[in-house]
Amino acid sequence: MDVLVIGNGGREHAIITSIAKSPMVGKIYCMKGNAGIAEIAECVDVNFMDSSAVCDWLKHHKNVEYTIVAPDDPLAAGLVDALQANGHRAFGPNQKAAEIESSKAFAKSLMKKYNIPTAAYEIFEDYEKALEYVRNGKFPVVLKADGLALGKGVLICESLQDAENGLRQIMLDKAFGAAGNKVVVEEFLQGKEFTPGEEVSILTFTDGKTIVPMVSSCDHKRAMDGDKGLNTGGMGTFSPCPFYTKEVADEVMEKILLPTIHAMNAEGRPFKGVLYFGLMRTPEGMKVVEYNARFGDPETQVVLPMLKTDLMEIFQAITDERLSEIKIEWEEGACVCVVLASGGYPQHYEKGKEIKIGNLDKEVFLYHAGTTRENGVLKTSGGRVIGICAKGKDVEKAREIVYRNIQKISFEGMQYRHDIGIKYIKSI
Ligand code: AMP
Ligand code: GLY
């Protein structure tokens, strides 16, 4: 069958690479795609935030039988609902289910109601009340704008003054727009060994009845080495996570994954798609930091290369609610992805820089994010430009291959983290 994929980042490049291997899949289209995706799919320049434009395009492309909606914004805007209302088969949660990501207030209330372990919190719509609460609380404290904010609506405040500034930024100055109409004020979760960053990403497949975790992975959200600098969309990942043992996975299945699926069903919002659990290892056990209603980026770039089962077959089973019938298998070993970003990202950066790529080792694969081709020349067109990836028998081997090959890629201002996967090597 011919397939449409919605999105334009490294995650979509990884999804398309994976489904392209399926004997079920014919031609692949991508709205809007990038220069890397254009090598395996036909890129379509339609605004995917306009659901009637997408439905209209599909009316003129009757050969396309299935659409995969990958990014958070169109899911939150109800693109899957619009496609299904037009009789089209689409992968991804509907708008009500996607609220588990698009409203942090909803996600927190759900966890409280169904006893799913997470940081203690209060929700405020009134600035003065929020201010009074933080004045009487402990530090650090975490402030979260309720809505979607490109992964930037979370502020970790070390002092009262930071928290006062943060509340003003979110609630009064509306630094994240309407996402800041409500704010979640949350307890800061300390890692088990009292180090920050004991976080793990668990992406799962679910059809609302069955939930199947993918291999674990770890993201690096801060811009600079040593977890310094601003929060970004993610600067690199590795899989698997060293502390995510079978014992931890069993605890998470029982206390977090299954209760979340049951909770969504009980609320009349069955979740079908990929549900992402951002988890923290704390002295009291694993707790939820966040939910995402989709594949993570750049987690997908290290998880899907390890998948042995046909991804399209899994998608179809989810749509038809027969996920329990499928056996999902993974390769042994590890995978690492390092994001090459434009100088200045996540703040101001320039685009249109020529990208030069030398002769890479055959084990290396690239997932493009912000790239474009102008008159045959590959150029940068976004903050995160390319994810360079490799598999290996372990993280150490995979990261060695990746870092050796980074030297062969260049563009003006290129920046990247030098310590992706170091955490893993230190902890074994
Ligand atoms: P989020 O956008 O919810 O993933 O938050 C961004 C990052 O902020 C997370 O990956 C964590 O590193 C950190 N964070 C969020 N909530 C907490 C919390 N309650 N305690 C400690 N760190 C947190
Ligand atoms: N890598 C985190 C996310 O996709 O939100």
C-alpha cells in the first residue's frame, strides 16, 4: 500500500527508513520531509497543521491508503480525528487521547487519580496564588507551562527569585503563549544516586488493550557537554539504558504502563499509537516525568534501527486492535545517535550553510532533520540538522564509530555534544 508520513525531522526519516523495508509498503510520501527523506520518499509541500488541506490532498491521491502522524502539534490539533472522519486509516492517537501530552495539567490529574507514581504538584491559573505557593515551598522547584511549548516550557528553579521570574515569564509575559494559561508547580525529582539525569525514555506500542515497550533509550536534552546550557529538543541518544534491567522493566509495566492504559480507557480516551514514558529513577522507585503521545526525537533514531519486526505490520495491528497477536523482536547490541546542530541552537542560529559529507564508514547511517537541497547542494535549514548514528555490540563501540565519523561532516557553525553515551560507560 502507498503511505503518507506527516512530519519533517530525524524521527520521520527513521520511521520512513523502517517502513520502506516492509514488503507491504509501496510508494511513500512525506509532508513535508527534508533532503534526506527526499531520497526515499516523495516530499509534499502541504501545511499539515491544516487538516482540511491534508484531507483534500488525500482525496486527490486515492492510492494512499494509510497515514502516519508523527509530530505532537498535528496530533494535538486533531489531525487523526479529521482523517478518520474522512474514512481514512491513520496511525496516531486522536485529539482526546493526545491530551496526555498536550496538557500537562490533564496528565498530572490522571496520574493522581489512578495512583501512577509521579512528582507531587499543584496546578494554578492565578499568578498570585502560584506565587504564594512557591514562596512557602522547597527548592529546587519545577515550573511547567500546561500546553505544548517545543520542549521548552519546563523551568527548573533553584531559588525563590528564579521561581518568581519563571512564574512571571510563563503566566504574565506569556513567553510560551497560551500554553502558559495554566502552570503546573512540581516537586523536583532527585535521582536515586542523587545525581540529576537518571532518566530513561520508554517508547511503547499500544492499541488501547495491549502495551508493548520498545527497547529503552536515554536522551540528552541540554545543549552542552556535561548537561549544561539550555534545554533543547534532544542532542543525542543511546540505547539501551544501563539501569533499565528486567526487574525495573517489570516494576514499570505493573505500576506505570498498564495503569496508564487502564486510566485512559476509564476516562473514555483509549490511546492507540506510540505512547512515550519519560521516567526518572528515584529513591522511591520509578516515576513519570512526562508522557508524549508519539515517537520521541531523537529516541526513535536509536530504537527503530534495533527493531527486527516489520514496523508497518505493527502499525496495522494497532489500527485493527490486534497488537496481542504480534510478536515484536529486537536486535541485541546498542545504538548511538549524535545530533549535529546549527551554531547557536536552541536560540538564534543561521540557516542555508552548505553541508559537506565525506566518505563515511559503512556502519554509519544519517537521519536528516533540518536539511534541504538547493540546486543540488545540501544545506542546513533548521536547528537540529543531522543525527549521525551507528550500531555496535555495546554503547562504547557504537559511540566510537559515530565520533570517528563526525570528523568527516562539516558545515559552518556546526555544534554537537561530545559526551553522548558517556554516562553509560561510566556506570558499567
Ligand atoms: P519535560 O519537557 O517534561 O520532559 O521536561 C524537560 C526536562 O526537565 C526533563 O527531561 C527532566 O530532565 C526535567 N524535569 C522535568 N520535570 C522534573 C521534575 N519534576 N524533577 C526533576 N527534573 C524534571
Ligand atoms: N526527545 C524528547 C521528545 O521527543 O520529546
